[in-house]
Amino acid sequence: MLKEKKMYIDGSWTDSIKGEKIEIINPATEEFFSTVPKAKREDVKKAINAAEKAFSGWSRLTSIQRGRYLRQASENVAKKSREIAELMTKEEGKPLDEAEGEVMKGADILRYYAEEGERVYGRIIENEEKNIKSKVIYQPIGVAGAISPWNYPVELLAWKIAGALAAGCTVVAKLPSETPLSPLAFIGCIAQTDLPGGVLNAVTGSGSEIGPVITGSPKVKKIAFTGSTAVGKQVLRNCVDSFKKVSLELGGSLPMIVCEDSQMDKAVEGATYRSYRNMGQICIAVNRIYVHENIYEEFLKKFARKVKSLSIGNGLKGKPDLGPMCTEDGLEKTKEHINDALNKGAQLVYGGEKPKGEEFQKGYFFKPSILRDVNHDMLVMNEETFGPLVGVMPFKDLDEAIELANDTNYGLAAIGYTESLCKSKRLTKEIQAGNISLNNPSPGVINAPYGGWKDSGFGHEHGPEGLEEYLLTKHVREKYFD
Ligand code: NAD
């Protein structure tokens, strides 16, 4: 058995104190293929104590010294990228090349924050009084709790771990129960750098049972959480008593606006990529597409043709465009959103069923699906489906498109396609979301801040802002005598 199938606490690979296990299922075959420990409260407390003890030594290193660990970790991850990707495809379902791309992004962010850590400078501020200067310095906040979901099991964890370690914090990570193996292997690569014991700890187990041990502990000074809005609210409530610094990357309901003057083929390509990549199980998956009424029919025709051409299969065999969904619950929710829309008058343009064939008898496979004639009373247009489903609706003018895009409690990201400078400016300014992508379908990049508005949360990951989340600001007023 690989040592990375255990938890990592205080520099050792360990089982749960009670010996309980969680079973891991392959969503392409529905077979159990592995287990990880099911932590109890005592295991998590042990991890928090180890992180607290290690903080003093780790935070006293210079950022250049910490950066050496992170750079080495990045190289270790890159060397094992295929191996980690295979675990990810087996537990999450995404095609192998895509999984490897995700692992390499994990390697990349370790390298990026090794560098960004060296750029935490501080400021010197002139005072009115003679011989007095104000200095602003930044210090690591302490033990950081990192809680991440299953859909991007390595990348979303890496954003947190890399920023926290670079800032000088120690970490207790709570890994997703559906997909713990690839993140454990990723953590193994960081541990291999001879990282001092206790600096990085990872526990596996039930979120509702052990999550609150981390969020409620006064020893943990910062929580970085990515997950659903409902759980995000519980996390925030649990952080109140100990006044923790919190960042929440929550759900979304991403609108895409296709203006009449857009390059249609590029918009169709972008919509296909961003609606169905990872079977729509991305917080920034396109959920709702608003197309100018004069090009609505043409867009739907081209979009359906492109979506029909996507291949589906077990991500470990061949090179399918799409794998299975990760969970049966996710599949059921997608079907529920389709039925809800059909009952309220929408029409199915494509999909809505399992693909046919022997190889799809088992596994959470589903065809990428498109609905037309949708409205905002339908779940597909007002709730996050988190599945391979998109609703397409016409609009008359940009005022209406922007109003529809903003008609949601979420505010994570939006996408616009237009050739007009003026329309681009309006989309940029008037859409209420933390990330806007114009004429491209990817509103996230590691060296620029990524975060949501409204019910999509607050705080940032990526960029210098992602590092600031792990720092406290201190003002020092110094007087010099002549
Ligand atoms: P989830 O909220 O169910 O779980 C997220 C993590 O929280 C898991 O590790 C889970 O075990 C843990 N958890 C559960 N209950 C907890 C509690 N009471 N206290 C502390 N931790 C607890 O989400 P999920 O189903 O794993 O992931 C899907 C959701 O994540 C979607 O809503 C999606 O939009 C969101 N997401 C957001 C982003 C973003 O950047 N905004 C990125 C990816 C996913």
C-alpha cells in the first residue's frame, strides 16, 4: 500500500486513531478501489497542535529559505505528474491529459508563490513630525486551515497550501472525501522536500464531523475554504467566535453574453469548452448563455453541432473529451434541473440522457445537454447545476442582457463575446462578479486575483492578493533621536 493513502500529521503518514476508513469509488466503473483513513476529532486536534508547534520555526525562516522548499516541491510534483493524474482520473473521472494539466498547475503555483513570497516588501511612510517614520510590515498570521472540494482536488488545494507556506504559515488541510488520493500524493511531493514536521498536515474524513474542529479551533487563525455556498455559510459562522480571517470561494451561476457583433465561431468554441469541461463540475462553468435575438437560432445550431461532436468515455482509456461525472448525486441533480425546465416549457436541444453502449452501462456518464426557450423561473437559470447542462436564452439589447446576467445571488464570474469596445466596457463595469472574461472562456490565471462577489464569497486566491490572505499588517512608528 502506498504511504500516501494515509493522513499526513506532524511529519508522519498515519491512520485514524479509531482505524476507520472511507472508501473511494471510481465514477467510470462505480467500483470501490481504495480507502483512506476516516479521521476523528482527536486526529484533527493532533494535526492542529503539530501545526501550532511548527509555526515558530517556519515563520522565522526567510521567504527565500521557504521558497527553496516550494521550488523543490514544484519539481517533485512535475516529475510525478502522470502518476498523480492517474489517481485523479480514477477518483474524479476527468480525462487523463486534463488531470495531468491540473497537476502541473499545482506544480506551477508552488513555483509562483515561492517567487511571490520574496516580494512581500512593506512600506515606509513619512510623518509630519520630524525624526519619526512609520513602517508597515507584514507577518504570517499563524496556523491556516485549508478546506477544499473534489472537483479540482489538487489545484484548489495547491492554491491554498502554496500561498500559506510562502507567507510563513503552517497548514492543516482537510481533503475532499470523494477525491483524497491525488491531493495526498501531491502532499507527498511537498513532504519529500524534508519539510520540517508539522509545517504541513493533511486529514481525511467527513467534512461535517471534522471540518468544524478546524474552523472552530482558536489555534487556527485563518480559514481558506472552497466549496458550496451552503457549507461556506456554516464555515463562516463557525469562525466568528475566534475572529478568524476567512476567505470563501463558493458556488457560481456563470452567465455568458454573446453579442450580435461577436465572432460567432469563437463564441461557440468558448461556450462548448467552458460549459462541459470536467462535465460542468467547475465553479466557473457556463450555466446560462444569453444570445442576441438576431443570432439566437444560428448560435444554437452551431453550438449543438459542436457539442454533439464531443467524445465521452473512461478518462483512463483513449482520449475522450469528457469523462463521467464524479458522483451519482451530481448526476441526479443534473437530471432534476433538466426535468424542471422541461416541465416549465423549455425544449431539449441535445443530450438529456446517458450515452448509449455497453461501456456506459456502469459509471456516472451523461451526454452534455443544451436547453432552449428557458426562463429565470427554471432551476437551470437560477441555481448552480454543477453538471453538463446549459440553458440558452435570447436577449433584445445589452441592457436586458446585463440585467439577466445580474439576476442571481451569485457573483463569481461572467463571460462576454463582442467585437465592440463600448460593449466590452459596459460588460466589464456593469456585471456584478469578481472575474470577467472577454472574448475568451477562462476567467482565471495564477498571477491575477481570483475571488467572488455576493453569495460566491469573498477574499482572494491567486496573485499577490492570494498571499496577503495569510498575512497580518503591522504599523510601526519609529522615532530617531539626534
Ligand atoms: P462542499 O461545500 O460540500 O464541500 C467542500 C469541502 O468542505 C469538502 O472538503 C467537505 O468535506 C468540507 N465540509 C463539509 N462540511 C463542512 C463543515 N461543516 N465544515 C467545514 N468543512 C466542511 O462542496 P463540494 O460538493 O465538495 O464542491 C462543490 C462546490 O464547490 C460547488 O458549489 C462549487 O461551485 C464550489 N466550488 C467553488 C470554487 C470557487 O473557486 N469559487 C471552486 C471549486 C468549487
